[in-house]
Amino acid sequence: MAPLSIAVASFANMFCVGTIYALSMLQAELPRLFKTSNSWGSAPFGVSSLGLSIGLSTCSWTIAQRGAVLTAARGTALWGYAVVCAGFFLGRLNLELMILSFFTGGVGVGWTYLGVVVMVSQGFPNLALARSAIGPMGFSSGTAACISLSSIFKFGTLDSAELGHVLMIAGATFLAVGVATELLMPEHIRKIQSPTFGKAPFRDSERFFSILLFFNALPGMTVFAALLPLASYYSREAEWASSQFLPYSMLSLASGGILAPIFSAQLGGRTAFVALLCIRGLLLILLAHLATPKQAMLTLLAILFSHGVGFSLLPGLVKAKNPHPVLFAHSYGRVLVSWGAAGIVGCLFNVIVLPLVGSTSMASLIVGLVTLSFGGILHFTPAFGDENF
């Protein structure tokens, strides 16, 4: 019963906080509703990413004090409460407080993500597939559901009060999942705690994994920061992009998590990351010269798949250096801060760099060159982080 409870709770909580990747569906409507610039419309994802970094950096202390289950549950509840508040302030056209709500929610996402990773690691110590797949499957399902609902409810036709009401219902659902996780999980699982360790210095392996995670996450976070506008640009038909292709494309993110153990076993961890970085870099560069819907779809699928693989492989690499649950949570939490940093950079890239370069193709070229360059560095300088694989 315990493994089933852990699996269901992990998926449900990841599903809820995974909706952070679908904020673009809301952001696309903010310039219309608030009569403001597209730059302000991108703020929710950026501030959520900032909150995500803060949540991840503080999460290990919470896990040590209260356990992974309670940390994950309260993170989901905080995300749900923040979405309710965001919907309330959206209905009253208060942009600043709506943005502040998403910042607070980002902290909850960080707590839930690391809490679930630790919970699954403890609950399935000998089942690599469960450990690697639960995160990408939950995030992809939550994102796909939100994209589908944005099409069903026709977000583009709703006023601020109606859209705010939708957000409040969604947030209340997430809040209920967090509360239910805390109340319904078996007590012997819910109250598991770990001894607290003193603050350890930032290790070389953590620096390397932070850099690796940042560059692995950067293409995906840049896309998620403006998912709907980018899909609309390349498909030339926003309704088709949101209602048909985008929800199904999230299967690629889930597939990355499911296939990550096989991918790593066949290629090895380092070669796997090199391949994923170089493939995405080359596809983004090709997209800059061949901006067709089919090429855009292929590039998006590769980005999502690689995003899922990367987030599935990294916990195992970090845990190999820190086998104790609290040491692992502390170390991986510090590494994951660069995930939020990638989200902030991706958001700023869409807000600042994209208008400066003047074309989506040039922006694709820049991200592709950065990604390919880091893949090349990882391949041609074996001494760089080699002891961590």
C-alpha cells in the first residue's frame, strides 16, 4: 500500500505544480486584459521562476524538519493558494498583486518538486523507472491539461473576471490536493523525518551539476516562457497550435522521463547530455534558417524530450555523490536553483533580447549556438566534470 500511496501522491502533486509550465496560456491574454505591453505579460513566468529558485534553496531545511511528504504537500497547497490569489487579483485588474502571487507560488513549486524527488527516491530505492518518470509525467500531464482547458474555455474570449474565476477554481483544486496529501498519506510515511546536518560548503560537483542543469534547462525554459506565442508564430494559426498539437507534444516531455534510464545505460551520462545538447542546438540553428511548422514541431519535441531526460538523470548523478537523504536533498536543492535561474534568463531573453534582434529566427539561432557550444565544451574537454559521471 505504501508504494502505491507514494506513487499516487507524487504524481498528483507534480501534476498540480507542473501547471507552472502552462503560464504562457494566461500570459498571452494579459496585454489584452490590462492594456499593457507584452513585456509585462511575460512577468508571471519570470517571477514564478525566481520563487522557484528560492523555494528550492530553502527546501532541504523543511525536508529535514518535517519530512519530504509534508514538504511536498505544503508546497502544492502554497501553489494552489497563490493561483487562487492570482485569480482574485486578475478579476480586479490588479497586475502587481497578481504577479506577486505567482512569485509566492513559485516558492511552493520548489518545495513540492524537491519534496517529491526525495519522497520517490526513498519510496522506490530499487526502481529507477519510477524515480525518473514521476516528475516529467506529472509536469507534462499538468501542462497538457492546462493547455487543453485554455482551448475549451476559450481564454481569448474571456474578460478578466471570468478568467480570474477559472484560475480560482484551478487553484482551489491544487490546494485541495496539497491538503489531501498531508491528511490522507499513511501516518508512518507522512511523519518520516531525517536528522539535520550542518550547512555544507558548495562542492565542486554541485557547481558542475548546476552549470549542466542550467544549460540543459535553458532551451526548454525559454520555450515555456513564451510557449503559446511561439507556437502561434510557427503554426501561423493560434487555435490549431493550442488545441491540437501543444497538449500532445507534452508526451515528449513524459517520454524523456520514461526513457532516461535506457538512454543513460546505452550512452552513459556524459555522452547522453552531450548528444541532447548538440541535437537541440543543431535543430534550433536549422529552425533559424528553415522556419516551417514541421521543423518547429520537430525542434519542440526534441527540446521537451531532452528536458525530461535531463531532469530524470540528474537526481541519480547527484545522489551518487550524496547517498544520505538529507545530504541529497540539500545538495540537489542547491543544484536545482539553476533551474529557476534558467527560467529567469529564458523569460528575459523573450522580453529583452527577442525585440532587440528583431526576429524569432535570430533568437532561435542565438539559443541554438549557446546550447551547441556548451555541448561542444562538454564533449571536447573531458576533464570538465568527468569525475561526476
